[in-house]
Amino acid sequence: MDAILLEATPTTPKVIIDPVSNKFEISGESRPENTAKFFNPIVTWFDGYRSVLYFQKNSFGKSKKVSVDFKLEYFNSTSATFILDIFYQLEKIHKEGYEAEIIWHYDQRDTDMKESGEEFSKYVPSLPVKYSEF
């Protein structure tokens, strides 16, 4: 699968979805003008990545761990819907027996951002979500 590499803009986060380096990160501010246009390819990518993990596991006996770092400074309510969709995709991966987790990074002074991560995690109870202060 091709990587998705997007530089941050004033309204969109930096996105690194790179299966070769096994680096998955969404960071910065998220308030795109067309949220669906921005996030749908990312959600769809994770949905399709399940078949890659299946191939790896069946060909090599093991698949790579999928650990997605969220390092958001701000996101609007429309972005929240798509962030949750990414959580759902990762929970599907995890439920199918592959290693998957979210690492939710937040500024230690930003309790709202930590609480947002905790709220998202309630919707995906079987998916490991770790919290990391910066």
C-alpha cells in the first residue's frame, strides 16, 4: 500500500501513514474546510491495511504492530467524527488478532485534550489506548 504523507497546513494536521517505516502519526491542528475530503482517504487506508496485515501474518507468521500516534493541539467537532472513525478502524484491526494501539499525546497543561482521548477510548473498549504527556 502506498504511504500517505501530508504536511501540516494552518488548518490541517501533518499525516504520516507509512507502512514501510511502520510510522503512523497525525499531529498539529485539525479544522479542515472539507473534513470528509481530508479524512476519508485516511480512514479508507486503515480499512484496506487489514488485508496487508493478513498477508504478512500468513506469509511470514507475524504482522507488524500498528501503533498510531495522535499529537493534536486542536481539533474541531467535525474532525472528531473522523478521528473516532480511525479509532474504529484500529479496533477492527485489533479485534482481528493483530497488534494495534493508539498513543494519545497531549500537553500536560491541556486537560481538555487528555479528556478528549479518554472519551474516544470509551467507544473502542478493546483497543489499547496509551496516554503520553509532552
